Amino acid sequence: MMKRRHFLQTTTAGVSTLLTSSAFSQTKIPAEKPSNRLHVSLSQYCLSTFYDREGIDYMSRLNLLRDFGADSVEPTASSADWLETFCPKLKDNGLEIKSIYVSGNLHNENIAENEIDRIVKITETARKYGTVLIVYNPDVKQGKSDAELQTQYKNTDKLGEKINSLGAKLLFHYHTSELGFGGREFHSLLCNTNPEFLGLCLEQLWSFRGCGHSQQALFDHIKLYQDRIFEVHLRQTANHVLCEAFEDGDIDNVRLAAELRKLKTPPHLLIEQSPVDAKTPKTISADESIRRSITYVRRVFSV
């Protein structure tokens, strides 16, 4: 299975309204005009994995995404230079860049400062294209020590403050590894950082999978950190196997939509469905998968 962090390391090729809360009180970003249509985004990772299995360069499909119903794409930002080449292509095809995805090592004090500088540089570039959400996934190390966790949350706070000063919001993104050992890494980052500087990108599939396929865990995560959720990544499984499209399945999306509507700030919704499980069926095209996913999200998650 190709993990998102591996995609970030290898990719070199070719919020429905602006989030307004106390966490954005210093950013002074103009709000967009309200729209009745729910803003739906796609991840670059989603595009790559679906089109790769058909042997299609996803860049050749950017001109179709608006027709499929997409409003924006979240680039996997390996560097500022990469963004400078990719973002104009998205803009040329009528797609916004509300958010970007980055990763980095902030638990190792010897390299954390360089990592912070790198991510800040990426953010500065992204801001030129209207990005307001910086989705950050900590580099994975199984069983980080308490000292490493402390180093990580202190440096994450430092990074978040710098991101905030640029007019954007840093969000914590996670996979199953952060939920191991009683979720100590997941909770340490959220319990020991300033909410003004670090929000949460809710990973509904990983909350579910990483806690033993538990919907209870997913909805408890929402309850615990509801004021910090600014983005939600959407994936779905059926019988614990990733689906071809984001539709009905193991996770109760109707309940998920209802819980998200209770949040003070409507989160940015992003489809991150990926056909990377060995048993994921292959009965529809990538185009149809993406079109069907977007239609479903608008039907289920719209107010």
C-alpha cells in the first residue's frame, strides 16, 4: 500500500468560505463571497493514485476537474519550487488552492530549525496562490520517546506561530502511527500546543482504522477537538477495504456530516479517496470515481 508520506517523498512530476474564527483573528484575509454550493476539494494524492492505476498522467486531466465538480486541489508540496510550477497549472484550469499538504521532522532538534524554515518558505509561496491552510504531517517514527514528543510539540508551536504570521493556519494531519500506544503522539500534539497556532485536519478514515475500525473513536475525536477542526479529509472503506469512490460504506457519513454541521467553523472538505488497498475493486474509471465522489459529498454534506 502506497502511503501518503511515500507519495510526498517521490512526487516530482508533472474553505467553502474562508475560515473565520479566533484562530484567524490576526490573519486579516478577506472573506469570499458566500455561495450556496458546497466547496469541494481533491487531493493531488487522490488524483495521482486513481489515474496511475490506469496509466494516465493526472496532469492531463486537470482541465476536466471543474466539469467533474471540483473547486480546488490540495497539492502535496515537496518544495516551494514545485508549487511554483504546479499552482499556475491549477489556476489556469479554474482550480483554487485553499490548502497544501507538507511533512517534516520536528521531533529531532538537530534538524527541526531547517525543517521549519523549509515549510515556512513553502507557505510563503503557497500564500501567493491564495492558500490559507497548511496541512502538516509529522515524519513517522514508531514509538517516539517522551523527549521526542516534547521536542515535536514545541517546534510545532513555533512553526504554527510563523505560519499564522503569514496569514495561514497550520493543521495537524495524522495516520495510524500517531494513534499507536494509546494515541500518545496524536494527543500530545493537540494537548500541548496553542490552538491559535495549530488546528486539526480530521482524518476520519485514520481515526477509524487506527483505533481498530472504531466509529466510536472517530466521533470521540470530533467531540474532543471540535474547536480545532478546520479541514476534513474524506475516505471510505467497505468491509475494511478502500472503495473506488467516496460513497456509503463502513463509516456512517450521514452521521459524520451531521457532526460537522455542529462545528463553529464549517471545515474545508477534501476528498482523499485512493484505490491503494490490494483488494480495492476496479470496476469504474478514474474519471467516474472522482465525479461520483464529488456528487456524493455535495449530496450528503451540504447544509
